[in-house]
Amino acid sequence: MPSATTNGARIRTNTPAENAYNALESSNRNIALRQLRLSTGKRINAAEDDVAGYITVRSINSRTGTLRSALNSVGDAKNVAAIIQDSLDNINNLLTQIKDAVAYATSGVMGTDEKIALAKSAYRLAEQIQTVVDSTVFGGKQLLGGTFSGDFVVGFNATNQLLTIGLDLTTGTSEFNIAGNDTSLLFNTGRFAGIDGLNLLSLNDVSATNLGIFDSSIVSLTLSSISDALTNVNKIAAYVGGVQNRLSSQEDVIKSQITNYSAAASRIEDADVALEQLSLAKSQFLQQAALTSLTQANQSPQSFLQLFR
């Protein structure tokens, strides 16, 4: 800290000039600091500026980066869920049309030719269901083929595996009230959507000599089985809808967290432009004052030389 100590008439030690010089150096450093903060927009440009703040901001930035990665993972999960949901809606519509065709076949006024026509028409719809299943793909994975399961880390660290989307259609799923060992939406396995004996491939086998699943003795069972299959497909769609709701909520939470963390980092790290400009003006004034004082202090020895005249 500078003091107002003087050296009296001693000219070998010019204490006022040294004090003025030190004040000038301090003003110059302060000006350089303010100009750096104004040019970078940051109050903390190095750890020496604020050690605690530096560590805190780096920690916040690291967490924010992880949250952004989690947000991308949420986006992928939402894409998968949306693709599955859209395909299930399409399958629902097709299966409803098949059910309507079977319902028409139960009518007593339907002749053999009409039933065959309905069966062939329903088979084309079943083929389209298979096409939908085959084309429901994301990231090289078949989503409705019966074996899809994907883990999505949507929390804020690598160990928080908050959500797993699994549509394992090859096993019984109590959540859907589907029993058995195969609930695949493929129609060439002897089971469709968890219904034993419901093979949509057999729709193409209906003929004048063998009405098959359209025969009057079992057509009611066929209609009931398709109704159950439709219910199971709707349960899966409802499950996916619930997943989508959760993902949307998690997306909102992560976005809010990113905003809050960014605000916290900005409050600690970013420069207050108005305050820095005010401090810069003050330092520039002190710089000019120190220059003037240094000039005057350097002239003091000259006054003592008058004693030799």
C-alpha cells in the first residue's frame, strides 16, 4: 500500500516519484484487465481471476455437456417411439379392416364366392401388415420384428439408465396381458399378436372346397381371435404412448436444467459490461492522475538544485 512518506530534501531517493510510479503500474494493470474482460465478455479468463469460480464454472460446463448428450438420447428415444407408434396405428387400421371382412363372412347371406373374395382381400391387408413390420426400422434395428430392445440413458450421468424401451414380442408380456412364447406381429408363425392359432397366412388358403378360418364352424372363433389381437396391438400402442409422454416430460426437465446451469455459469463467469466499463473509466482517470503526479515528483529534485546557485 503506498504511503504519503516523503524524503524531505534528499534527492537520491525520490519516494513520491516511486509511489506515483507504483500507482501508475497498478492503474495500467487494472486497465488491461478491464479491457480483457470487455473484449472476451468473461470475468474469469484464467484460474487466477477467481479460483473458486473457475472450478465451479468448469464443473457446471461439464454437467451441461452431459445433459446435452442426454437430450440427444431423449430425442433418439422419441424418434423410435414415434416410428413405432405410427406403425402400430397403421397396423391397427389394417387389422380393423380384416376384422370387418371376417365379420361380413359371418353373415348367413354370404355365399362361398363372397367369403373367398373377403378372405383374399383380407390376406392382402395382412401382407401390408407384414410390409409395415418389415419397414419399421431405425438405426438398422427392426422395431416390430419381435426382438427389439434399446437402452436410452436420458439422465445426467452415465450410470443413470433411466429408461429402457423394450418391445420384445417373442416372449409373454404380463403388462400387455399377453401369454405365450411368441407375440410377434409376423403372421407366418402360427401366432399373431399373442393369439394362439391365429395365422393370417391362412387367409390365402380359403377356397371353395375348404373355407378354412372362414368356415361357419370356426368363423366366430376367427373373429374373436382377431378382436383379441387388435386389443393386444392397442395395448402395445398405449404402452408406447406412455413412453412418449415420459420422454416429453424428461425432455422438458433436461432443457430446463440446461438453461438453469447455463444461467448459473454466466452469473459466475461472464463480465458485467456496464460495471467493467465503469471500472475502466476510473482506472483511466487514475492513470492520467498518476502520470501527472509522477511528472511533478520527478521535478522535485530540480527545486533543490536551486540551493547551489
